[in-house]
Amino acid sequence: MTTTPAHIEYVTRLGDNALILGQRMSEWCGHAPVLEEDMALANMSLDLIGQARMLLTHAGKLEGKGRDEDQLAFLRTEMHYRNLTLCELPNVDFGRTMVRNFLFASLQVLLWERLLASSDTELAAIAAKSLKEARYHAQHAGDWVVRLGDGTAESHARTQAALDYLWPYTAEFFAANPTDEAIAAAGIGPAWSELEAAWEAVVVPVLNEATLTVPARTPFKSYGKFGRHSEHLGHLLSEMQYLQRTYPGAQW
Amino acid sequence: MLTETQAWDVLHAVPDPEIPVISVTELGIVREVHARDGGLHVVVTPTYSGCPATEVIAQSIRDALVAAGTAEVEVETRLAPAWTTAWITEPAKEKLRAYGIAPPSGDAAVGGAQPIRFVPRKLACPRCGSTDTTRLSQFGSTACKALYRCQSCLEPFEYFKPI
């Protein structure tokens, strides 16, 4: 198959989602409320960073300019990142972390399921591995959303606040530009319009069970996947890329 | 210079770095071995995407085959078909149990984001055999394992999750 700019862009987006959320979630290492969750969050971060390595390696090969996973991860600036804004938002508290993981992992499960049939066979192979991991992530976060939302007055209030804050960022999941149209037309990935209803059908019942109120849609839209990020990504990158920028080409 | 059969014999003795009671072949991650151009070509598949042991495993395989007399070893990582706990051999599952890790059973996590509550399937304790066990955490010391506790003998144990 011929490589198109849309194809490279699409695989980069998937890799950046995994990398940035993996990096963000890893901030919990040593800080989670209980030891078991500390380990769970670190393990899920590792899964995501592993997925990011495969995806960015693939994106680099598609691009054909000799950039490997490390160059793509450590030597790009904010405007070259294509992750969803949701992935870069600060953790704030355990409730917001779990709600974010639940909203995102639920999307990933549906997306990887569809990418099993991608016309890009390498992407389909990555999807087959990632799907199994995403299912555990979605279950883990889904459990916690119910436990926290239908928990104490404090946990309910914090989880509802987290959902109210994060919900507007989920509109970006399904935003489409010419890249998305080209991807759907080439059979590389699904059309977002088709995924939106499927995602809500999975997410809303769990939120209801958690006794949370699903916010109404607002006109606000974030566009990290098109390269327009929040102020939080730069801070994240400055930490993640510190070593490679201080000692360019460092290896160990 | 090793034949393919001899190479498999060498690999049967290469332990998994995190669960050293089972070998990389029993874990089902060595998919193919080919004698090629005076050397060996070994195809390995990773367990989890982020498994930190992947590179150690490739190096252990290379070292073991070189020590056994092969000059050139190429280790190829192949993603498809994706590794599944169904590829862990039956004798290896018994070794896991004897080591204190409940082997994978039943189906992997399926479906979307339905909460599975806090009453997952009753697992048998690998130490005393009691099924009076509870899950403490879905993720244990590594991504591939969950943490359980036996209510009968009160020992904690790990469960190799089906994937």
C-alpha cells in the first residue's frame, strides 16, 4: 500500500495518545493512594508506553526519513504532537485519573477492535496486542468509576466534578478533518461518526450505574489531535524530554 | 553450529527472567527457529506491549545459543498473531502453581467497559487449594498478573491473568 501523509498522521496520533497518557499516568508512581493502585497505574503506563513504541516505530517507518521511536518521542515539540487533549490534562486527583482512564480506555477498546481489520497489516497486528491490554484498563477504570461515583459523598462529589471537567474534551475523540476522511476511505481506520454512538452506548450505562450525571454537550471543543494543545503539554514534554535535550543522542 | 532441533533444546532451558521456573518455550513466546546461512534465526513474540523483560529475553536467547556454539543469532520480534496465555504449556501451568502463582484459567477480559464488580471468578489458592479467595488488585507486580489473597490459609498469591 502507498504511504500517504494522512496515514503517517493517523498512526502518529495513536502513538502520541499512548505515549502522553502513559507518561501522565506514570506520575502516580510512588504517589497513588494505596500500593496496589500504585502498581496498577505503573503497569498500565507501561502497557501504554509499549504500545507507543510500536506505533511510533511504525509511524517512523511509514514516514521513511529515518526517524525512530526515540526521535519521535523526544525531539518533537508541542505543535508536532497529535495526541488527544484529554491525554495531556493533569491528573489532579485519583477520581479524575480514573474517570479519564475510563473514558479513554473505553474508546481504545472499540477502536482497537475495528483496527483488527485495518488495511494496514502492521497496525492490525499492533491492534490485536493492544486490544487485550485495553480491555483490562477499561475494566479497571470502570470498576473504580462505579466504586467512587456510588461511594461516599466526598468520592461522589469529586468523581462528578471530574466527569464535568473531562466530558467536554471527549467531543474531540470524534472530531474529523481531511486526515480522518482519508483514513476511513482507505480502510485504515473506522469513521468516527460510527464510533461515537458505540462509545456512548458503553460509557453511559456505567456512568449511570455510578450514580453520576452525564453532562450535556457544549460547543467547546479541544483539538490536540490536530496539533492545537492545552498549556499542559509543554510542561509534560519539558520533563519527559529533559534528558534527551540536555544530552542529545544519549544512549544507555 | 546447531541444528534447529538442538537449538530448541537449548531454548527449553532458557528461563523467563521474571518467572524463572518456566522457560521461554514453555511460556510460548518462541514461535519459530530456523537454521540459516550458518546461523540461527529465532522468532519471538512479546507477551505484553510494555513488558520490560522483552529485551532481556532476546539477549538471554542470543547468549544461550552463542554459548551452545552458534556464531550468528538473529532474534526477530513478531507481533502477529498476538501472544495469548493459551500458549503456556500444561506442564508449565503446573510449575507456575507449584511456584505460588495461580495459572491462567478461563477467558480473557472480554467486552467493553462493563464493571466486573468486586466478586470475580473464584480462583483456587496455589498453596492450599481453597477456592475461598478474593482479588486484592487487578494488577500485581507485573502487568500480566493480578494480586489475590486466600481467606483460608491467609497467604497472598499472584494470578497469571488470561489474555
